[in-house]
Amino acid sequence: MASSDRMMVVTGGTSGLGYECARNLARDPRTKVVITGRDGTRTRELAATIGAHGMALDLSSRQSVGAFVAELVAADLPPLSGLVCNAGVQFTRRTLTADGVEATFATNHLGHLGLILDLLDHFTAPARIVLVSSGTHDPDQFTGMPHPLHATAHELAYPPPPTESAQRDARRRYTTSKLANLQTAYHLARELAPRDITVNAFDPGLMPGTGLARDASTFQQLAWKTIARALVVFPGVRTPRGSGADLAWLVAAPDREGTTGQYLVRRTPVRSSVASYDEPVQQALYRDSVELLAELDARR
Ligand SMILES: NC(=O)c1ccc[n+]([C@@H]2O[C@H](COP(=O)([O-])OP(=O)(O)OC[C@H]3O[C@@H](n4cnc5c(N)ncnc54)[C@H](OP(=O)(O)O)[C@@H]3O)[C@@H](O)[C@H]2O)c1
């Protein structure tokens, strides 16, 4: 058995926000941190730089999620007490996974929901789950991003051909997935309360320079990495380092014990979009997503 007494998993811990969150968590010797990334070798190397454990996980693949959970459960690691659902993608055109599902929805929403459900019996209470969302889910905030869609999980997984530009459609899929992260957090907060597992959502703010723009054009990537960094003086614009510390605090700080069903910006609870609070819609998304996961598993 390792000397730490608890384990926390950070998905997408190889870059940007996830790496900074994991780096903060790993400073506490009581916590064994597991970071995930799609390339196992690269993830293990990056994990070693912060004293964490690295494992391969591709959230867009049910097969990969299953293999990750099996590896985690079999490993000689302390009890699981925290899961940060951080990994995220934003495409510039319609992209499908190997399972044939729209890739933004599959990775940002469905992959994380499947991971949470597969890990559920392996948490040691009291435990915490945090889902990383984004202010772009909220049509009442000016973010320059298209408003999220309101559709069933099946419609989002298997959408009809785009009726707007490929880039706008892909961005709308992103804001829709970030709304789904919030709806899932609120729903699971209620469902998991009897198990003493808290569930919250977090908005890291705009963090120019992370890998999120990796699918964008060379010019857009250059702007994201250089010009946009100058925006850091504006409110709502953050660094991965600053937001990573806030995210680590939310999943690990003793005074957050019992906090559940909240959406936080920095370290402050805020209101999310009006639509995100609709409980029947949250439930419908959850039920339909669970059905989708079962269908995907049956095809494996
Ligand atoms: N940057 C922003 O302005 C901003 C604003 C609001 C919210 N967010 C949210 O913050 C979170 C982190 O984003 P970031 O900006 O830090 O982006 P990032 O630097 O691109 O990090 C994304 C992480 O996700 C992992 N990842 C990508 N595809 C994956 C897949 N299919 N399966 C598993 N892991 C995958 C990547 O790891 P590998 O490539 O090693 O697999 C990487 O570690 C995301 O949820 C994003 O939506 C970001």
C-alpha cells in the first residue's frame, strides 16, 4: 500500500488546467494523484514530473474507459476520494468517435458520465466529484460563442448534418456539452448525496494559451497563444495556474466538505444559466445518456 491515504483522479491532467490542478493536489503528501491522458507513455512521463501516477484514458471510447477503470481498481493505490472531470475538447468541424458518436458530446459529457458511473462503487466516502464546465454554456453571458442546443442525448450523439458553418456547429456542440456538464453535476449531486459523495461544477474562466485550441487553424492558435494572453488583465480571464489552484481547492480543501450542487467561479458559488436548473430536463438528459452508454457497451 502506498503511504498516501487518499487518491484523487484528474482527467486530462497532461496539459492546461488539469495539469495545474494535479500539480497543486500532488503537493499534499497525503494525496496520491492519478492523471490521465490519451497517450499512456507521455502521461506517465508527465505524471512523474509532479510526483503523480499516469494512466491512459480516452474518454471518447467506452472500451478505453472500461480498461482505465479496470487498471485503476487493480492498482495498489489508496482509496478513491476525489474525481476531477476536467478533460475537454473543442473542435472546429464535425468529428465522430470510433464508436460513431459526435466527439465533443462523447468526450466532454458521455465519457465523463460513463467514467463516474463505472467508478461509483469504488469511491470511499466522503468523496468529491467536480465537473469542469464553462461560462460559454450560458446564453445570458456575452462569450462570443453560439448558444447551446436543447436536444436529447441521442440527438446530440447522432446529430443530423450541420445547418450552419462547420466551425459554428462545432462550437455549439462545445457549449452544449458544457451545459450538459452542469445538468449532470446538479442531477448527480442529488442522486449521490445518500452515498456522501458531493458533486459540484467549476468554471475556470477564459484561459488563453491552453491546448483547447489544438484543432484550430494555425492563425487562430497563434492568436490564442500570444495576443489572447495579453487579455489576462481583464476580469474573467485567468491563467491555468490560478484556476488550477482554485479547482484543486474545490476538490480537496477541508472547508469544502459537504458543499454540493454548486457552480463556482474562482472560489465563489455563482448562478449558472436559467436552463441548467430545469430538473426534469436534467433527469431526461441523465436517463437518455445512461441508455446511450448501455447501447454502446452492448456493441463492444
Ligand atoms: N481554456 C479555456 O479558456 C477554458 C475555458 C472554460 C472551460 N475550459 C475547460 O477546461 C477544461 C480543460 O481545458 P484546457 O483549456 O486545460 O485544455 P487542454 O490544455 O487542451 O487540456 C485538455 C486535456 O484533455 C485531455 N483530452 C483531450 N481529449 C481527450 C480524450 N478524448 N480523452 C481523454 N482526455 C482527453 C488532454 O490530454 P491528452 O491530449 O494528453 O489526451 C488534455 O490533458 C476543459 O473541460 C475545458 O472545456 C477551458
